[in-house]
Amino acid sequence: MTAWQPGLPSKMNTERYFLRSLGASDATETYISWWDDEEVQLGLGNPPRGWGRAEAEGHIAKFDNRTRFHLGIFPNQTSVPIGFIAIFLGQAGCAKTNIVIGNKEYWGEGVVLEVRGRVLKFLFDGLQMHKVFGEVDGRNFASIYNYKAQGFTCEGVLREKLLAPDGTRHDQLSFGLLREEWRESQVVNEPATKPS
Amino acid sequence: MNATPADTSQARELLAQVLNISVDELEPDAAIDRTERWDSLAHLNLILALETHLGRPLDTTTMLEIESLTDIANLLAR
């Protein structure tokens, strides 16, 4: 993240995308629709929220750009986000991330690996975080692939923790990546270029 | 458990199908970290295809083990 100042909107770039802090004006119909989309919400392990504009604006307002970031993902040269990444800086140098690609035309385009790769650099190199982790629905096989492809380790299975919209129970998986593991992977490999 | 040749053939067919390539194009050491077409959507389709083939959902532990053609063959041989 270039010249990040705590409390101020943030921006960072990848090869194909840029990320910037979302504000109240970003609570568009498109953004709101992601929160009511069953497939999209599977990525967060949540059922559809049924939010309106007020709920969406309230959600965005919770992110302070100090310890909580809500960054829209925008293809370069565009002003319409295709998803977002949320970052939560926790105690003991541990950070949690969630990525949602709301625009399904971008599924399978490698967005998650490219965007999270940039965020990992920010968290590990920039903020010297010790660990980054994320939680995923055990039936979200695409997301699980992305964690594994990026070197995360499945550290735990919370059995039948999630209740899917169809009434079935799903396991929740916790994936973690340590700073040293990430640094070693940066030495061994070029940044991930495989599509995700 | 090692896969039998028949199981490997079945695994190759299944993986080639989800990667949308011919069986002949599939490298014998195909794996999640070295096969270009094995991306997130392919992985999703692979797990679903395995579940359809086996007629049951994969438990989480088994699903997490699927990272290579060999893993698929071993699963089908169980």
C-alpha cells in the first residue's frame, strides 16, 4: 500500500487491478447485490444478508483504515468494483482477510491470487504482521484452492459450524500463512501467475 | 494405497475432462501447483466430478488431500 497513513483512505495496485478504500458512495446496487447473492456469500461462509443501502453503508462505515480495511477491487482504468477484500488487524501480529469477487465474470481469472498477493506483501513487509489467516466454507472448493495455491496451511476444521441456505451443515476451515513461510515462497517462486 | 493402472486411467479421464484437455495432453505428474489449467474453477469442478463419480460428498479431510493426479487415482482406488 503506497504511503498508507492510518485513518486515511488507502490504495494499492497490482498488475491488472487497483484496490482502494470504499466509502458510503460505494454502497451501490451492485455492491448491495453481492451481499444477497448465495453463491457470492458462500465465500464468506454466510447466508444471503438481504441488505438495503442503509445496511451496506453501515457496514462500510465500520472500517476505519486503521485496523479494519474494506478495499474495493477495481480493474485498471475502470471505476466499477468487481469485489472487495476486507482486512482485520488483530492482536499478536495476526491479520484476517476475506475476499469476495462479486462480479462472476471475473471468477477463474486469477483475481484472488493477484490481489491477495499484493495484500500479503502489505501485511508482511509493510506492517510486519506475523501471520495472515482466513476462514472458508468447506464446500467452497475454489476458495480452498486459492489458499493452498498461495501457500496457506489448513490449520483447523470446525466441524459442521456453518449452516448453508439449503439447511445442510458445512465444515468451516481455517487457513494460515506465517510471515517466514511467505518470505520463503517469495524467494523460491516468482509471484503467482497461474489463474485462480 | 497405490492406485492400479485401471484407476489411474479413470483418474486421468476425469481430470482431463475438468481441465478441458485430451487425456494425451495430461502430464503424468499433473498437480495443483504445476498444471496450468488446474485453476480454482477447475478444482471446484474436479471435486464436484469426484463426488458425482463416487456418489457421495467427499469428507473435508479427503477433499483437502486432492492435489495431484496421483491423489485422484488413490481416492478412486479406495
